[in-house]
Amino acid sequence: MKKIVIFISSLFISCLFVSGLSYADEPPDWQAFLIHSRNNQWTAVVDRNGSSQNAAEDQWHVSVFNQQLLSIPKPSSSLSPQWIVPFYPIGYAGGLISDDGEVVAFVDQWYSADKPMVTIYRKDCHYKKPGSAFRFSKDFPKTESHQLWLTENSEPQFVNIENKLFVKLDTLEGKRFISVNCERELQTN
């Protein structure tokens, strides 16, 4: 009986692990989405201009509103964003908006040396930080089609260090702090 319980437990854990990997390897969904600031005073709306068959080919933008929105505003809406900039999508929802509405940041959950891992958007500038800029010393674990680089269950977040705002990441090689001031310096500890 004990062997059956161990077998069933092992089978259950294996199924959870495999289902987690399959979720991580799902194809992009290319849907518009909302991001709320932690203080719920700001909303970033990420959507596209156009309706081509291949959503990646359409022009996308991020619009920042000084209020909490529960749905994407219709074009006929009287709502006006505080700022709007072109957006370079990867096909997945997610991101951060600062509590003052000044910064929107996106962190890719899968590592690639050549692709942007972190993208920072501000009203007057944006920049992308490729994986190679992090200068990691080892290869990271791989799923069926991606390479992981962030610790399990970690969430990127904004942190204030000496009156400067950074995005904090918990990578498999330690914490990384990325400046949001359109400076191209990578801070590590």
C-alpha cells in the first residue's frame, strides 16, 4: 500500500511539473491588456492600432491613464491618457507601472542573449536591455522551447534606492537592479 501511495504522489507531482512547463511554453496570445500601479492610481493600457491577421505586424502602443481602469477604453471614450508611446510587443501580457505613472517596464520571463529582456518606457524615452547586457556566468535551465532566468515565483518590482527608481529582478544568478532613467547602466549586487 505504501508503494502505491508513493507512486501516486510521484505521478501527481510529475503532472504538476509537466503542466507548469507546458503553460510556460504556451504560444503568444497577442491580446490587449491593462497594467495597474500598486497604489491603484494609474493604469497602463497596451493595445494595437490595426487588425491584421498577424498581430505582431500591427503598430502597438502603451497609454498611461491617471486613474484605475477596469477595461480598455473604447476609441469613442472621452478618457485622455497622460502620455502615450509606441510599444514593442512580445505577445504576452504583463508589466509594471510606477506609482507616479512615470514609468512602464516589461520583463521577459524567458532568457535570450539577443532579445530585450527588460524594456523601459517613459513619456520622452524608452530603451531595451538585451540578455547579453546582464553578463551572466552560466547557462540557465531550459524548458521545451525556452530558457528560464528568473527565480521561481519571483515578481519584478520597482524599488527606490537613494532617491532613484529601479526595477528589481530576482534572477537565477542573484538580484539585478535596472535603472528606469533611460540610463544604460546595469546595476547588480
